[in-house]
Amino acid sequence: GDKSVINGGVLFLSSKEGNTDTVGVFTTDQLDKCRVNLSDYLADKKSEVEIYNPDETFKISNAIIADNGKDRIVMVVSPDIEKARKAVNGLLGIEN
């Protein structure tokens, strides 16, 4: 995707081979475009793991992409979806 829609942020990718755990927190003034880019990234990643590591498909299929409605967007791929959702909502100031 177009990296120019991201003004700043941080991305954590698991260093464990075959593990798709991911946390990204980004600032942007183009939330919709950034959301599309992150969705496209997850779709590509899902296509890869379906072939090479199908056990990771569930995590990617249930990935969280959420934003604060202004300038911050978060993406999380995690085996614990509920815990991740609570953490994301806390980061974005959304009540659980």
C-alpha cells in the first residue's frame, strides 16, 4: 500500500518463524486510506499463511483494525482476540 498515508507509528512483528503476531500503531490524517492499506496487507499475509502455515490463518482472519476517528489507527494480529480488543480499545480511549 501507499506508505505516504502514514505520518508515523510503530510496528511489531513476531521474530518467531511462522508466527504472525503483529501490533501496529500508526498516526495518519487519512484513516480510510490507511485502513484499506492495512486490510490489503492482512489479505496478502493471509494468502501466504494459508499455503505455508495454515495454523496462523485464524489469527489473521480475526485481526483487529480500529481507529480513534481522528488520527490514530491500530492493527493487531493475536491468538487472544478478546484480550487484544480490550487493549486496543484502551489505547484508543474506547470503552469496552
